[in-house]
Amino acid sequence: MMLMKVVRVLVGIIGVLLLIFAGMALIGPKINYNNEVTINAPKEKVWQIINDTDKGGEWLPGLKKVEVVKEVPGKVGNILNMTYEVDGKTSVIKETFTEFKENESLAFNMEHEIFYNAYRMDLTEENGQTKVRSCSNVKGKGFFFRGMIPLMKKMFKQQDMDTMKQLKELVEKN
């Protein structure tokens, strides 16, 4: 009799947790976050390094290869496959450029096997220093990852901030 009560309570707890997870997948499947870093360099220098695919591996952790899938004049519509290797696992992120304003801003849609990310980066300069601001809107792919992405917001935001700090370090040492 006591064992049945314990089983019912456990089933009830699991059921509630599943309902919460399903609710997250249905109601709040998108996360938004922003980061900002100030770099001691003019924005033209920052822009040059951001757009130098040979330097990408120096500030984008795990970047192994950049493949141009489609290249168009003006860059909007360009498609890149970015191959990363992290902890022995390889993944490819497809980036499709939606905005490209030299020395000012760029935006692209990222597509990974588990998520989509509408990413934007803006550069502003004041007194020889450049503020780099990023904005991400991430949505999980499929029911499971739509439920997981909201739980991963802190990790996504921290990875983006770490990347921006590495960009700052690279620009300032060159």
C-alpha cells in the first residue's frame, strides 16, 4: 500500500515536470540576449578583424573552417558554412547575411542542427574606442530543443560574451 503511494507521488511529480517542459516548448521557445564590449581601437580596425576569415579562429572558439556557399555583391545574401570543433565534436553552422553596412553593422541568420539564431552586431566609435554590441534571438528546432533553449540562455549569453572578449583581446594586440 505504501509503495503504491510512493509510485503515485513519483508519477505525479514526473507528470508535472513534463507539463512544465511542454509549456516552455509551446509558450516561450525563444530567448533574447545582448552583450557589449568596448575595444581600444577605431571601428575600422575592429571591422577588418571581424571580417577577416583567416583570423576567425583566433576569436571564435573552435572555428576550424569557413566555407563560402554563396557570395553576392554587397554581402547581403551571402551564405557561409562555419565548421566548429568543440570537445572532439564537429558541428556546422550556416550563416545567411541579412545586413552588411561596412564599419557599422552586420546581421545574419544562423542555423544549427538544434537552433536558429537571428544575430546582429553594431559598432559605434567614440574617442578612438569602439563599442561592439551584439543582439541574439535564439529559437530551438523541434519540440525538445524548443523546451531546452530557455534553460540554456545563461550559457548562450556567456559564450557570446566570451567571444566578444576574445575579439577585444585580438584587436587590441594587433
